[in-house]
Amino acid sequence: MAQFKNLMEVLKLLNKSNCRKCNEKTCMAFAAEVFKGNRPLSDCPDLPPEILETHGLEHSALKERSDEFLTLISAMQQQIQDLDLLTVAQRVGGTFADGRLTLTCLGKPVSIDMNGKIISDIHVNHWFAIPFYSHLTHAKDKPLTGRWVPLRELKGGKDYFRLFNQRCEKPLKKIADDHTELFEDLVRLFKGEKVEDHYEADISLVLRPFPTVPVLICYLKAEEGMASDLNVFFDEGAEEKMPIRTLYTLGAGLVNMFEKIALRHWTF
Ligand code: SF4
């Protein structure tokens, strides 16, 4: 087991959502148990494999997760090989040239070839790869409605909205509360589009992880006697482009990316 110098060193690695999936009441309590050597870091199911890898921990747990991921990716690549990428490109707002479908994802081009291999200058982790494959195989040829709704109002949303609130909206609100300027920078970094007069919010931005799967984030700053608030909205037709489970994975992935960037600025 790797040695940590102090409890905060462990805490920095966790997403601080206090989701309790590890059966501890808070991430801080879990970090204390890890620091004392009572529990392995891999007991937090939300730690991405690269963090475990960086810390050289629990190679068997890491291998198990990597194997699972590789099997899933391989099955999804198989499905891509059966698709007509030219037709799919038209459905998902992409282009097709030289045997590759290309989408602009958060302002950056990401391509996929006919073997299902993703090609991009940006680092593609499983948070992104799985929604990417799922989007291409699932997207229907239907235009977006232009109406924003919270996840719970989507057809399958009732099964996911609590988890989505816990894993996406709450951690995102924490980033916005602690680092409001950084939060604004982050959305700029990901080519967010400012939305004027849409919702009563101090920050309203649309991010486009995929051209036809926009995400609206509305943040209301705290004022005297009023707590801050943050809500995430999807197009009412989002499930025609991606299954609800993948929308959740996508939201959690965005938060994960934001947290990593925010962590670099945090000092304890
Ligand atoms: S499962 Fe991970 S993220 Fe959730 S409370 Fe435990 S340590 Fe924190």
C-alpha cells in the first residue's frame, strides 16, 4: 500500500461528493480510513483508473477495472464497424471524410475511423469514450426540440435524477461556489456559449460535449439569506441522441474533468 504523508493528500484524490458509495459518511471519513491503512483507495468506486495507476495502488483492482473497460470498448467498436459513418455523421452534426467521422466536442475535433478507433489530440478517457460510441450507435435522425428540461423530466429521468443530482449537480455547484471565476474560465475553456435572458441565473452557459447533445448549466450565486443553486438542463429530445444512462455518464464525466482542473488550483 502506498504511503500518504497526511490525510489531505488522500482527500485531494477524491471527488468530494460525499456520495457514500464507499459506506463512509463523507469523503473525509473515507480519506481518514485510507490514511490509517484500514481501507484501500480502490474502495472508492468513483476513482478513475488513472488515479489508482498514478499512485501505484491495488494493481489487481486496477486490472479488473481496466479489463472491464477494455471489454466494453471492444464490444462498442464492433458495433461501430457495422455502421454507415457517412449517414451517422449527418445524424450527429458531424462530417465524414477519408473514412473518418469527425465531431466537434467541447470545441475540439474528435474523429473515429471505420474500425471504431477514436483519434484526437485531446486525452480520451472512458468518461468520454463510452458516451461517444453510445451516441454514434444510438442517435436517431430527429432534430432537437430547443426546449430545455432537467434530467428528471426526460422519459427515463426518474431512475437517474437523484444520482445525477448527487454526482453531477452538487459537485458542480461546489466548484462554482468555491471557484466562481475559475468556473467561468472552465466553461470558456470548453467553448461554452453564454445564454442571455434564459433562466434567472448569474451564469447560464451551454456546453456542447457533442454537437447534438448540448448541456445548459445555470448557476445562481449565493446572496444574503439565499443559498446558491446550480441546475443542469438537457434538450427535451436528448434521449433520441443518447440513452439516459449515457447522459448521466456524460454529466459525471464533465464534472470529473472540471474537478481535475479545479484541483490544480486548490490548496489545503
Ligand atoms: S465513494 Fe468515493 S466519492 Fe463517494 S463518499 Fe466515498 S470516497 Fe467520497
